[in-house]
Amino acid sequence: MNVEWKSEWKPLFWIIALFLAAFYLPVGSSRFDNAVLEAFQLVKWYAREHVLLCLVPAFFIAGGIGVFVRQEAVMKYLGPAANKLVAYGVGSVSGSILAVCSCTVLPLFSGIYRMGAGLGPAIAFLYSGPAINVLAIILTARVLGMELGIARAVGAVLFSIVIGAIMHFIYRKEELEKVNAAMKLPKTATKRPLWKDVLYFASMIAILVFANWGKPVETQGFWYFMFANKWTITAVFAALFAAVLVLWYKMAWWKMFLAALPVVALGLVFPHEPIISFAAGAIGLSVITSTDRGEGGEWFASTWDFAKQILPLLLFGVLLAGFFLGRPGVEGIIPSEWVATLVGGNSLQANFFSALVGAFMYFATLTEVPIVQGLIGSGMGKGPALALLLAGPALSLPNMLVIRSYIGTRKTIVFCSLVVAMATISGMIFGTFS
């Protein structure tokens, strides 16, 4: 049998490359072994701290957007032909009520984008979601100084609008096609008043926000009170959410009652482990919706579509991020000394490197503040600090992998490049005048 070698060069190249990589794999090297361990440690931490409390509620919210939000409503307020002031205003400030990380915002972004939101407003929401939540801004001001806190808040809002507008301009032809297609959509009849849908989504968002309420620096005052009572507040909104589902979304009351029993029982048995009750509630809601033959079944199907598409990419991305950059306070394959050395002063190189590393590293909500605090103590300049705060929370390697699956490779590269470039420029300006 004759072999067509011209068509076999590529497979041969990859076979040789993989063999050489395996042959020279630095197993036994303390740094390599530690990086591998940190990769799995980060995945373990992410699974424990973020999948259940952050991603599961976000998946259900995204699924609800796909089923219960009318497409013409999304097009009216966030579509390519929507009033630009309204569309970008909603997209740029909506993140202030969501204490979410760069990964948790993805199901919400994909939900509104699938429903017809314009690329610009959707990108504005994608950036602003994790970048400008109120807790992060307040913590930044208190720990790193009011000057840096204000610069982060203003920069994040302006970033989301400018980056969204640039993305819309670059891909305006595609957006025009989306407008023309939307004009041909038939109008759908409303099944319930708008205020009922608003209450439905508000209760889910409240559960997401309060279940992930971060611990403040102080041990007294309003913010600590909210933290100390976050699970009580979450339980109140969960009860409201259950009532909404029964009264207006045709969920069987007896199913809801049976699903609530283990949640309450586990809360009494394990009062100091509320995440167990939270998990029971998520399982109960999944069972109720998956066995429903009406809107509930459609809701679960939409939620499951988001979960199976997004979660594997996120976990793979977290694994890579852990290997290269480690966890907060623990090194990966890249030595932290390199990072500390390269982000000193206010040079173009320092700001660009800070923005670039921040864009690839995974930051959980609020963790970027103590990380930047430590880097400043190691000699990081104020400009690079702002660059990291503007690029880091909004992007991460896991985040990029998922964004690519929704908007394509080119748009993802353009979006990420814009974030890094604007973070670099902002850092340079802030470092010069601060």
C-alpha cells in the first residue's frame, strides 16, 4: 500500500512533538511537580467554592432568560438597533449588583447574547459584570486607597462602554444583519405580566448575590452585618423564589414542599455548613424542573445546555491557569519573583505585563484586592496595579475559552486585546498623575 506522505507530514509532526514532550517531561523537578499539584488544587478549590454557589444559580438564570424572556424585549433594550444610551447604560452598570467572577458572568452573557442582544451591549455587560460589583469597588478603596478605588470604578464603567462600542463598530455589518433578521421575527404573546418575570429573576439574582457575599475587612457595621446574615437573607429569597414558581410558573406545590423538606432538615442538622442545604435545594429544583412537562421542563433543558457547554471548558481553563500561575499566594510554573520584578515602576512594559498577566490569571470575586496589595508591597507601581485591577477580574484563561465558543476566535481575540490595551493605557495615565 502506497502512503501519500504529503498528507501525512502534519500527523507525523504532532506524533514527534508529543513524543519529545513526553521524553523530556520534567517530572521530578520541584517546580514542575508543584505546578501540576497547584493545577489540581485550583480545580478542587474552584469546584468547592464556585461551581455550586456561583455557576449553578447562573446556569438557572441563563436558562430562564432563554425560556421566559421574550426575544423582542431583549432586542428592544439591548439589540443592535436599540437606543444606544439605554443599551450601553444597562450593559455597563448592571454588573454593579452582581458579585460574580469572570466565569460566573458567562452563562448570563451567553443567555442575553443568544436572545438577540447586540454585540456591543453584550460585551459591555460581559466586561462590567465581574469588574464593577459594589463589594469589589468598596474593598479596593478601603484596602488600596480611595484614589485607586475611584479610578477602578470610573475606568471599569468607561471600559465597558468603549470596548462594547469598538466591538460594535468593527463588526457593524454582522450587527446590521442581526437587525434585519430581528425585524422578521413574529411577535410572541405574553404569558404573564412583566413584573412577575422581574420578580422571578430578581429573586434568583438575590440568591446568587447573597450566597456569595464576601467577608469585609471590618468586623462590624453594615457590610459585616450583611455578611454575618447572608445565609438567612439567601433563605428568605429562596422561599420567595419557591412561592413565585408555585403561584405564577405552574410548579406543583407538593413537589416544591417535598423538595424543601431535605433543605430545612439538613439546615437543622448541619447549621454551620449551609452549603449542604444549598446543594439540596439545587438538586431539588433540578428534579422539579426536569420532570415538568411544561415551561419548567423547557427551563431545565435550557439550563442543562448552558451547563454542559460551559462547565467542561471552565474546568479545563482553571486547570491550565493553576499550572501556569498557581493560586493566590502559591506559585505555579511561572515564578512570582518574575511577576514582581516586571510590574515595578510605571513603564509601558510594567503596565502591559501587569494587564497581560491579569487577563490570563483566574481571580475569584474580591481576591484580586489582597493579591494587588501583596504585589504593591513587593514594589508594584500604582499604574500597573490599576492595569491589573481593570484587566484581571474581567478576563481569565477559562473565561476566554468559553467566550470563544460563543462569539468565535476572532471576536474573542479582539475583545481580549482591547481589554489588555485599554488597561495598559489607563495604568500609564494613572501612574503618571498619581
